[in-house]
Amino acid sequence: MKKLLALAMVVGLASVGFAAESIYRGNSKDAKDLVCTYMGGRFYSDAARKNQIYHHPGNMVSKEAKATPQNSIYRLMGGKIYKGFSSAKPDCIATIFETKTSKGEALAAKVYEGFVVVRDVKTAYDKATKTDTVTAFKLTGDGINEIQPKVLFTIDNNKIYRGDSTDDKDCLLTYTGNFSAGRLLFMAIELTK
């Protein structure tokens, strides 16, 4: 009986770990608005997960079956997305800053244009919801001088919005499940085109 119970728990946990997440156009969760499905480091154009469109195993994104530095279209590093496999400051497209997190997943974030350094971050932890919320921070381009970079996207409540907005009319993508900041940054830059 104990072995059967242990096996059932393992199978249940494994199925949760491999659940597919769906990404929809706009403020919708209708099948006709499905942009793609994500599972196991891969984005698929269909709900059946037969047609892979991106491989995003970690810090690289490729349109090939396997992402390598040679075929990478984006590199994600330190909350920043770069063209190709570069890590040069001029090749930085955008920076994501998580404003609310829970267990390593981004619940809310801002995506700034270009290379941005976030400093002097102060957070508050809520024990009841097990979330960290940023209460104060400074944005710089060089780590010293404060700047006001353009906000490309706002991420909140499983939605990606245009600019510094959370208005339904500015909603570009709606997604199920939880994603890390790197995957959300990729989704905002590539899937909202």
C-alpha cells in the first residue's frame, strides 16, 4: 500500500511539472486567440505541441530544434535580452525588473528599453502570500546616474501590457501558469511583434 501511494505521488508531481502553458493574443483565453503553447523549454505554435517554433532551454533562444550559441536569436543574461548570443551593452534590447515575485516566479514586472541597472532595491515580504514586493528602487544606465528609461511592457496578473499600463485596452498577451523573468522577457519582446 505504501509503495502504491508513493508511486501515485511521484506520478502526480511529475505531471504537474510537465504541464503545458498557453499564451493568448490580447485579453483572451479563447482557443482562436492562441499564440503558442509552452512546455519544457520549448514554445509550440499549436496546443498539441507538434510544431516547435522556439527552443528556450535557459539563457538562449533559437528557432532550431536545439538552441546553441551559433543559432541563438536571443541571449538572456542578468535580466537582460541581447541580440544573437551577444552580451555587449549596445546589443541589449531590453531589461526586465521583477516588482513582485513568489518562489522564483515573476508575478509582476516592468520591461525597460535597452540596458538598465537597477539599484538600491527595497522589498517587503508577505508571509501569508509568500511574495516579495519591491517598495523602492533606482534606475541607472551606468550604475551611478539615475535615468528614466522608456517602459516597453508591464507584466501583471498573467498579462503583458504595452507601456506603463495595466489597462485592458493595452493588453497584448495573456498566459496561463507561471514563468521566470527571462521567459517573460522573451515573450514580451518576441511574441508581441
